[in-house]
Amino acid sequence: MRYCRVVFGLITIMAVIICLPLSLLAQLTADDVLSEMGWSAEEKKKILAGEFVTGERGAVSDRDLDISIGFLVKVPPGDLAKQLAAGKLMKANDQIKTHGTISGDGSLKDLEALKLANSEDYLNAKPGSDINLDADEITAFKALKGKPNAPQAAGKELHKMLLARYQAYRKSGLTGISPYDRGDGKKTDPGKDLQLDTDAAKILKKQTPSFQKVMVDYPNATITGLDEQFFWILYDIDGKPNYVLAHHFSAPVGDTHLVVNRQFYVANTYNVMQEVAGFFPVKEGTLVVYVNHLSTDQVAGFGGSTKRKIGGKVMAKKIK
């Protein structure tokens, strides 16, 4: 299954920290953090011994692949968060072919460097195809088929589509994400999937409600020190181009850092993805606790439990 080949390396982690109150941060040990996250005694032992430990904490839907990871690094939390938030580590991911930033209200100029390499897939798109589009987007691409310079026109339409999705998300957050048309009246709602992912962070909701509120109510909620960036990204997954819109945002809580990577539009292979993790200063170095929820229709339906188990294991290996 194609989703098993997707790499979500730490270069794309814009993680979200799941942490205790600010007044307790100075007292936290690695054991405290891992216990709060529900890691077992054996898992904690391995992490503190320097191992890269993966596990599952519970899928939020029948489309969800969930992975949790814990490990130690020597890079200070602030430095690590800054590098990730700035997108500097994207170069390390050989699946990312190119990327760019979108700022403010956005414009077509922000997307000029993004080239459509598989125009036929878009010109021939239909409900339920491999391309994630809503009904209006499918109609717009279909109208270009057979016209002079159709591939070039499709590239411009892709830019318009991505800009419109960016602006809708900037205006309305999760509720502004248009569903994907699956045909026969069926739709996949990526905004709802991201909502479920965010709701799954129960400790975050309990201990840092202001940050969790940003995740739920963006753009109508904020937090002191919040830093955010938007990216368009061109991935090459198994030789197939995949166009992604990502929202990276972060905030410090004392010496601990919170970061989020939310892919709120994905052209194919999977639906959306949200990576969450925490960078905790502990005596052993920086403890990274990472959670990834990836939504894909490929693990839903008959045999879904087995598909999710297999897909989760392969995804964890790729992330590592």
C-alpha cells in the first residue's frame, strides 16, 4: 500500500508539546514526562538508555494511522524548535523536491515556483480518483481538457486552487477546509479528521488549554509567543508528485517548546496529517515526545484494523 512508503522524517516535524503547567516545568524529569504521556516502564527505560522507541496511543477514526515516538537528543529545545519552525531541515528529506512560503493573504506569485508535473491526472480527475479535490475543483480542471495549452492551464489552475484553499483555511481554520469528493455522494472531510487529531491530545487540553485552543480555533485564538509559517511543498512519493499545504506554528512554555506541523491539504496518497511533539529540557538532554496522526482512506473498511497495524509499523520505520 502506497501510504506505507510515505516518509515523515523529523525534517517535517513541527511538533506540538504535550506538557504540564508552567509552574511545574522546572521540576519535570524525563520519567515525569513519559509517565504523563502513558509510556510503560519498559518503554521509558529504553528511551532513557538512548533508544528510539515507537508505539501507538490509539487511532481516532477508521482512517487514522497513529504513531508515538520518544527519544533523547543533545540539541537544546529552543534551538531544535527554531530549526524545525524555520523549515531549515526540509533539505534533509529527499522526498521533498521543492518548497516555498506563503505569507499574509497570499498571492499567485507565492506559488510561481511550483510546477505541475502530472497535469493529465488533474485534467482527468473525477470523484473518487487518486487526486484529492472537491466537486468545484474537479469541474474547473475538467473544463480545461482538450483546450490549447491545457497542461499549462492546469498548472495555473493548480495555483489558483491551492491559493483558494490557503485563504479559506486562513479565514476559517479547520471549518474552512473543503471536503474531498469521493463520488456517489460520499465525501472525506479533512477538517474533521484534523479536529479529531487535536481532540485526542487530552493532556494538552487539560494542562495547556490556551495552546490547544489555538489548534482548535485558529485563526480566532492565539497565545503569547506564537510563531507561524505557511509552506507549499512538492513531495515525490514513489515517483509520483504530491502537492501539500502546511501550517507550522510554535510557542515556548518556559524552557519547553511546542511546535505543530499541520498538513491541511494533501493532493494524493493520504488525506491530511498532523504531527505533534514536545521538546523538554531534562538532565539527560532534550526529551522529544512526538505524536503523528495521518488520515488515509486506504486503511478504512474491511480489514482496516490489520491495515492500520501494518501501515503504522511501516510509517514508524520511515519516520525513524
